[in-house]
Amino acid sequence: MTHLRSLLAAALLGAAATANVSHAAASAPVSAAAPSAVYAAEHTALLIVDPYNDFMTEGGKLYKAIKPTADASGMFDNMRKIIPAARAAGMQVFILPHHQSLPGGDDYAGWQHVNMFQAANHALKAFEVGSWGAQFNPEFGPRKGDVIVREHYAQSGFANTDLDFLLKQHGITHIILVGVIANSCIESTARYGMELGYHVTIVPDAQAAFDAEGMRAAAANAPLYAHAILKTADLLKQFPAPAAGR
């Protein structure tokens, strides 16, 4: 817990150091199907995980903590390519927001099991209700027609939310995940999605973590659950042509 608190404190102090992030785990898609069959627009969803100002906008409480790995991976620039391309292709975009901290700090009052990250965030209050940090980043947040999923309390965008229900209602079978945190919310959501029967695509250069170690852990674990691990350029080549009128 002490280490985690130090990590979150470093976000405020800007002490995170730039790291060289390896993308050695990025590879060709597992599926050998034709691109149009893998990412059919009507059955594919882009999941943008935690696009809050506190994470993705300069001045956010956790921005400095993720910026080194985001810069190393190229996350921001690659999300600027993937998100509009997905919308242009007619894919449904889902926003997966983290639980917003209550101003009084009593989010977990009476809980039997508060995890270390939740305990560390008690004082930091990242994504505090009503704050600028809890607003969506204007570039990466929702647009008209996007689906905003119920907030996740911990890491998985599926656990205790309506994500699975909403994906099924939209006829989604394939999910592509981008955003933060690579070895936490991205990985947990992707693992859960695989267990539920979704085709899961991980995009290593469109995600970030609190440090290079987290990125390496995410890269090492991804082949255990992902059906495809693609860099942005390779992913975009497999997107359907832009839908008419978009």
C-alpha cells in the first residue's frame, strides 16, 4: 500500500520518469479470417476506458503518472487515429468510466474489503464528483450516439456494470480496447470479455500505465486472453471502409 500511495503522490508531484516501453508482444491477429469478417462494423465495438480529464488531460491528477508510458507508446496520437476511424466505419463506441470519488471521501464506508488502490485514492480523490477531473477529455470522451456504461468500482468494465447487457443489445461480438490502465482496467476488462465469449483485441500502442513495468506486465499477459494483439497501423488496415454518410 505504501508503494501504491507513493505512486499516486508522484502523479501530483510530476515525479514519474519517462520509460522505454517495449511492444515486443504486438503481433499479427490470432484470427486468420478476412478483415471484413473479423471487424464487421455492426458486430464490433470500440471500448474507450477511463477517458477522464484526470487521466488524459494536462493538469489532471493522474496525467503526469501515465504521461511517460503514454508518450512512449504513442497512446494519445494513436487514439486520435482509432476513435474517428471506428466512428467513420460505423462501429459502436462505448465509454467505460471509473467510479467517481465522493467529495466526502466516504465511498467505501462500511466495506469489508477495500483494495490498495481504492485506499490510496481516498486522499487523492481522482475523478471526484463534480470536478473538472471527473469530466471526460474533450477529444477522447463520448460523442452523440456513443454508449456510456455504468461506472466500474475497481478494474473490470464488466463487473457490476451493464456493459455485457449493452454489448449484447447492440449485437456486439468483437471488442477493441484502448485507454488506461494497460495492466489494470484494460487487462481486467479484456480478460472478463474473453471469458464471456467476446473476441478481444488489444492495441498496445493505444494504452498507457503508471510505469514501464505495468506496460511490460500487460504485454506479457495479453497473449493469455486476447484473440488479436495489433498495433494501431495494423488495426486500421483491418477496419471496414467508412460507412456511407460518415
